[in-house]
Amino acid sequence: MMLSPLLWKRRIKTMVRYRLLWLNSVPLFLTLLALVIITAFWSVHYTWQNALNDVGSKLSVANNSIDFLQQEQGAELHSFVESYQFQIRLKNNDPQLQYWAENQADNYNSDFIVVHPANYIEHLPESSVKALSLGISRTFFQVMSNVDLYNISPQLSTRVQVINKNDGSIEKRGLVSRTLIPIFSDDGNLAWIVDSGILLNNSTFLVDRIRDLIYPEGDLASDNYGTVTLFLDDLRISTNVPLHNDFANKSLNQGRAIGTSVSTVVKKRVIEKGERWVNRAYVYNDWYISAYQPIKDMNNNVIGMLYTGYLEWPLLKQYLQNLVEAGVTILITLLLSTIFVHRGARDLFQPIEKIHYVVKSVQMGKDVRIGELGLDNSHELASLAQQFDNMLDQLQQRNIEIQRASKNLESKVESRTASLHEKTIELEQYIKLLKQAQDKLIMSEKLASLGELTAGIAHEINNPTAVILGNAELIKYELGEGAEVISEELDAIMEQIDRIRNITRSLLQYSRQGGIQDQVTWQYINPIIEESVTLVRTGAHKRDIEVEFDFEQPPRVEVNRHHLLQILVNLQMNGIHAMNSKGKLIIRSRTWCEEGKERGAIIEVEDFGCGMSSEQLNRIFDPFYTTKRDGTGLGLSVSQSLLSQTDGEIKVRSQLGEGSTFIIYLPIKSEHHQFDNLVG
């Protein structure tokens, strides 16, 4: 009769004969397993080292192939220079020499050939200048910018582009194998420099040629595939690593992994440290047995990498197959041992199995005892059963005592858990405060970068402002008494020019540490708010926007009046633009109090426009971030920077579709600025 799996499981767990089976089988199993592990370890270790040595030697062959390619490139350019047609045109000072040379690139296996005048040597690195001056030609790798490639040929600037599949950016630089040959005049002076290059971006000829050389047919298993790659920095610009592993037909028709990046570990070792890498590595979408080495330019700087490798899985699959075969052998041996032990121990351990059954029943909570086993009282098992029954009686009494102690322990645990919960809440608050401090630090770094930009902008604005001011004064002078008719307009022009100059002066001061100290004064903020509304009133009327005031009388604060006026105008214009037409803009002022102490003044600018999403709220103070087509994205970041110089701050709350409120916090006394004579 066939036994169910559950019954077999119960017998293995409860019956002594099966325990004996385990005692017999486990040593044999462990011995056989140890032999298999030792054999597998040495086999894997030896084969793995061979694989690493193999891929390392293939990398050396690939590197030699590239050296040979550069030698061929140099020989081709020497053939061009020594050709009859070139020498005749050079001797006759043919004005079409450079145009003719550019059209000869395909005939000499190059992507471009350019004949430069001797002064082009000024654009070359010093390491090449000395060699060319001595008449020595140079062949080297170089990273050329898109502009340099465009100056050689507009087509090269297009061919070089590689889309980075990680972030969607476009790599416009080119990795070029370049050869330079100097040509001297009859009097021994350098006259020309002949320049040729092979563009390696998006090139498949070189990597396929090297792959076919180092991975000939039959070198790898049928389900494996050798690959070669050229990198510009850590970006694949030429490769035969496929986008999709279709090794059955060994075709790259489905695309190559150009535009993907190397792993971080390899980048750190090869690009940053300039070392060779031979190990397993994750290549695009799978693990490969890989070898990398840096590609260096003429100045010995690492500019890219050369890679070769093949899939790791087919090699591991062979190891797994060997392990499976060894495992099957062990299982068959164990099965034969199990049958032998089971038949020899079937009728020997019934008393022990009864004892074991009682033990398991007690574990399940049943109140049972072993009782009589049908053995002589002097038998060891009978004495063991009697002692075990006595032990169960004592254990029952101990369990009652343990239950009492358990209840006391539970009450203590609940008390400690409540205390731990309070500590957790307190820790979360500390983490929240730390995150806020981190956000402020990031904003400070961004505004520091913005300061450098604003300095340049301020200098550029001052020039046309000076022209406008000069012409306005000239108009007033030329009109004489007739200028009284437009005196208000001229005064408005002068006032706004003065405001522009104050703003540009503030921008220049913003870029210099401590540059605004002499302009910070004690001010009541309500007059400044009213002046800012006057400046934006025309724009508000055009859009049918109603401006509403809700003023208290906050205390005087330390503030730069021009800066605060600029910030208020910027916030009000943002609110007007957010409402498009027909809306209401509310401006409030009130006293800033915390913990019963007067801290300073608060200004709120509230609009009922489109509002902002949570993503926009996280970025509105970033320099150059804007949601307006004609916006620069500098208003809020500059405003935040200006306020921070007097310990002020801008905060915002907004809900999409309902409007936004910007809150300005102005302290009574700035910690950054101490003055002896402040204007009252």
C-alpha cells in the first residue's frame, strides 16, 4: 500500500527507525557532498582563472589591433603626403589644395583630411608641438568638441552624436584617432600640417573587425557571443553588445547598446584610477566575463576605455550541469542506504517510538503519559519511561507557575512599549528638523551660484541705463522751459532709472559678501508696501485685478528698502499673472510673534489664481525654474537671496486651482548686520 506524503513526513519526524536512517545517511551524504564541493571548487577556480586569463589576453590582442590600426592610419596619411598629386599642388601653391585634400579622405580610409597652415600648431598641445617642430609625425587618440568637428566638416558634427539612453542627453563630442604630419618649406621652416582622423563614434567597422579577430568561429560555445566596445569616458560610442540577447542567430540586427553606460565599479577603477579591470562585470543587461583598459590621449589623460568580453551564463551553465550530475549520484547512493537501514530497523524501536509519540503529544498540549511498555521493570527503556512520566508531572506544576509570571511580564512589556513609542515620535521630529536644515543648505548653495550670474547681468544692464539717463537729461536740457509740460513723465523716467540702478547695484552687491550693509535701515513696512502697489497698479488695472489691503502696524524692522520694494513688486506681478484677468490680490501686514515674543513683521501676498502643484512648490525657489513662457526663473530665487542677507525668509502655501499665498518674514534685528548709525 502506498503511503501519502503527509504520512511519510510524520514518520520521518516521529519514528526512531527513520532517525536511525538519518544517522546512517547523513555522514555518507556529507562525505559525498564534501567530495563534490571540493572537486567543484577546484574545477571552478581553475576554469575561472583560465577564463579571466583568456579574456585578458584577448584585451591585449584588441589593444594591439588598435595600435596596428593607428599605424595603418599613419601609413595611409604618409602615402597621401608623398603622392604625386599632393606634391604637385603643394609645389604650385594651388589655392584649391585644402578643398582637394578634404575630398581625398575616403581614398585613404579616413573620415577627414585637412591641410592646416603652420600657425595651426598654436592650437595643438605642447606635447605635439615639439615633435612636429622636429619633423616627427604623431598618431594619438583625442576627444574633439562638436565645434572642432563642425569646423572640419558639418557632416562629422552630425555623425558624432550619441544619445545617452540613461538620461536622454546627447553626447556631441567625438573620440578620434588622429594623425598629424609636418611639412617643411625649402628653407627648413614649418609650412603645413597635414591632419587626418578616424571618427570612432557610431563606428561598427573597428569593433566588428577586432571581434572577428579575437573570437574566431568555434572559439566560444554556440550559445555564447564575444563582444568589443569603445567608450568615450563611461559612454559606449561603438560596440557590438546587442540591445537584446539573440545569440542563436548571432545577429545584431535588433540594434547595438550604443549610448549606454558602464557600471559604477568599472568606471571608478578604469576611468578614475586609470587601472586595468579583468573580472565579471554587468554589461548593459547581463553579466559578462569582461576586461577593460583605459584609452589615453597624448597627454596621458584617460579619455575612454577599450572593452572585450563574453557572456558568463554559458560557462556557469556547464558548472551547474556537472553539479546536478554529482547530486543525482549522491541521491541514488542515499536511496540504496535508506532501503537497507529501513528494513533492518523496522521492528526494533517500537517502545522508543511510543515514548516519542507521548513527547510530541505533550508538545501539542495533550495531558498524556507513557505508562507500561510491556518490558521488564529493570529494562533501561522502562526506567526511562517511568522517570519521564514523573518529569511530566513536575513540568505541569512548573507550567502553572510560568503562566503567572507571564502575565506579570506582559504588563511590563506594555509599559516599556508605550515609552518606546514616545521616543520614536520624538526621533521623527528631529529627523524632520534635520531635513528642513538640509533643504535650506541646498538652497544657499544654489543662491551662491546665482550670485555669480547676477553680477554679470548687473554690469550689462548698467550700460543701457546710463544711455537712457543721459538722453533723458539731454531732452530736459534741450526743451528748457518747455520741459515743464512733460516734467512728471521725465521725473518718472528719472525715478525708474534710479530704481534700475539701485537694483543693479544690489545685484552687484549680492554677488559680493557683505556688500549691502550700508543700505540696511530701520523701516516701517506699510509705506513700502503702498509704494510697491503704486508701481504695479497699471498692470493690475489692465487685467481688471482688484488690490485689497489688510494692514496692521508691525514694528520697525531692519531691511533694505530697495530690496524689499523689488521683492514685493515681483510677488505682486506673479500673483497678477497667475490670475490672468478679473481677480483679487490681497496684501496683509502683521506683527510676527513666537512664544509670546515679538520677532518682527510679516507680509502676505495672496492671489486667487491657478495655484501650484506639490512638485512646483518644491522647485519654485530654484534658479531659472519658471512656468511662464517669458519668465527667467530668477525672481523668487533672487528674492530669497536678498532676504537671507538680513535674516529674512519667504515661505509659500498653495493649492492647485485655488491660488497661492507668499509670506515674507522680516526680523526686527538682523544677526548678519550690526550698525552704529541706523536711519530712523
